[in-house]
Amino acid sequence: MNNNNVLKVENVTMQFGGVIAVDNMNIEVNKGEIVSLIGPNGAGKTTAFNVITGVYAPTNGAVYFNGEKIIENHPQGKMKKLYQGENALMYHSSIAPTPDKITKLGIARTFQNIRLFKSQTVFDNILIAKHLRRTSNLFTATFHLNGKEEARMRKEAEDLLRILGLEDVRNEMATSLPYGKQRRLEIARAMATEPSLLLLDEPAAGMNPQETDELTAFIGRIRDEFGMTIFMIEHHMDLVMEISDRIYVLDFGKPIAAGTPEEIQNNPRVIEAYLGGAADE
């Protein structure tokens, strides 16, 4: 395996009854890259993210993170409800790694539909995420031995808000922010878990052109200033083509193309998948 490889998705298939949502998918993301996964609605992109983050155990295949196998197929594992989101039920295999364990390994994600802690301030949204890395336990908390750790986490949360341009809204309720800043806060909250790989699921969804331009610059800053590796699902092609190092394309669950933005733009199969007809038409 490439020593520079952060994420490797190997021969992954995800089948729900008679429906194959992802069909023999292979993807590699290298350190420091911004890699995008694109395709028409229903192509299987979010299902792929759900496999990578432990929401689903794949029907076949495996996922490697920093050279270590973290997820593999468990056909015998019963699927059970993990939690109910605002718009979807999320399931995982009873013997597969759960999303919180995947996050602790160093993979964080955002969602298509913003899932901030609505009744919390901007600062508290970040601080709650920082607690994932807490090392104190019930014993140390009982004897007030975790004060230094709490102070450290609060300072790190403040620093992250300042670096990402959210310091001026630290005390505002998360849902009172403009839509574009809510998206940025969700990304900042994911970063507060200290990942080495950040998965962004349609971060520009619902944004106007100005917000999308600001987000494009924001994602670039995250990669450049934090050395973050980013794997992104996105429908906004201007953003994808401007910021991606490489792009993978899914259509009906099947990978149909991979390459640089220029190669993808000129690929007849990609054009056909998006336009719904022969490329020469």
C-alpha cells in the first residue's frame, strides 16, 4: 500500500435486499489531497460515506485508514438502528465499528443536512466535540483532577473559532447564524475532534454563489493551514473543479471514471451520466 495513503476503499459493495447501492467501489485518498466524489442523485455517494464512517458494514470489501483495516464485510452481522436523524434512520452492523469509534480513529464527517446542537452556542458546539478526546474518567472527575484538561480544551476551542473566523459569533446560538456560517460551524465542529481525514457531504448544498465562493476558500484554508486530508461529496461543479486534486465519479453505484478535474470534465461517460444521453448528442 502507498505509504502516503490515508484512505483506501477496496472492492466495497453495499447491498440492501435486491438493491445494490454501491457496486465494487475502489477509492484512494492520499495525505494532503482534496478528493471529490461526484455523481447524479441516487448514485450511492452518501452510502459510500456511511460505509467509511461505520454507519453500514459493507456487504463486501474493506476500508483501510492509514494502512490499517478498520472496516470489512460482516454479512452475518445483524443491522440494527443506531440513531434517528432529522431525515433518515441510520443503521449499523451489530459487530461493525460504530461511528464514534471511527471518529476516535481520526475520521470526522459532516452531513447533507446540517446537524448542529441547536440549543447550544457556537462555542459549546465546538467544546462538546473536543470532549471526544477527553482522557479523564469518572474517578478523576470526582476528585476534580480534570480541571487542567478542561481548561486546555476550552482554549483549543477558542483558538479554533479564532482561526476559522467564527470568534465574533462564539456566544450566539448555532441556529441563529446565517446558513453559510452554520455550514462553516459544522465543519469546525468536525475539526474539533482532531481528525486527520475530513469527510464533507455536500458542504455547498443550499448556498448562494457568494457563500459558495467563501466556502471554497474556507476548505482550501483547512487543507493548507491544518494539513488536513479532505474527501468530499459535492454537486456544485465549480467548487469541485476549482479545489479538487482528483475526482471519482459514481453512477448507479458503479465507479465510471477517476482522474484530474480536466480529465473528468472531458470524459464522455461522465458527460453522459450527467446529461442523460450520448456525449456526442
